[in-house]
Amino acid sequence: DGAAIHPQAIVSEEASIGQGVRVGPFCVVGPEVTLEAGVELQSHVVVSGRTIVGADSTIYPFASIGAKPQDLKYKGEVSELRIGQRCKVFEYSHLSGGTAGGGGVTQIGD
């Protein structure tokens, strides 16, 4: 039960893709991304930056996940986003990594 990646998706060869992952059309997955087992990216989802999406999570269309923080205090430091297991991220959501003031990590779930 390997991953199912739509031919119109762009997935970096450096990304870590778990068993049973489904990546829909027009999704983009960056090189520092980890998609754990059973993750589903529906269509038009962008996952970038240092991002971990926990097992059996679903991300719905037009979500932007793991982009640089929008905080004006962000100065380019290492930033990470961790989404726990069985989370649902709905349409048009924007989730970014953390800033130095918050420990550099945004954690959702688990």
C-alpha cells in the first residue's frame, strides 16, 4: 500500500512520504516536508517549509501549510510546523511555522 500521488501533483524527491498517503491534483509538497502514513492532501494544497503532518490527517483544498511566519518579528530563523495525528485542516487555511518568541514551533494536535 504505497503512496498514491496524482500525476499533476509536484512532490519533492526529498520529502518523506508515508505508506498510504494520497496526494491529489495540483498539490505541491516541498523538500523538508514529512507526510506520515495515511495523510490525504485533497487538491490544490501547498505544504512547504519544515512541516510534519501526522498520520491519518486530511488537508482540504486551497490550504497553505508550513509557509514562513507572517509575524513581523520573524527574521528568517528556523521555523517548524507540526500537525498531529487525525487532524483535519479545512479549505483556505493558512498555517505557518513558529517564530523565535514562541520557541520556533507551531504545534497543532497531539
